[in-house]
Amino acid sequence: MINKNDEFVLKIDDMGVNGEGIGHVEGLALFVKDAIIGDVVQVKVMKMQKNYGFAKLVKVLEPS
């Protein structure tokens, strides 16, 4: 289970309609503002819904 304030390393593999990057962890989508497809990023979960969540970009580990 993913909780608020958890941190993950994600590979951004899609883009949302508002320009945010989307990565997946444990089968759930995390929306990350300021990330783009191909980035590998460290994120901090800010808000979780049932099937998706929103995370804040902490650091770009590998730019696309």
C-alpha cells in the first residue's frame, strides 16, 4: 500500500493531459508535475486516491 510521504524512484512512461509525467509503482499511476517521458525521478507522494496518486518531484536521477 502506498501512503502519503512515501518516496519512490520512478521511470516516467506517459504524459497526462495537463502536461504532468506519469509513472507507475505497485500497479498504480503517480502523476508528477515537471517530469517528462524517459526521466528517472525520485518522488514524494503528496496525495493518494483509490487507483492513482499525485507526487512531488524531489530529484531527476536520469534526464530523458
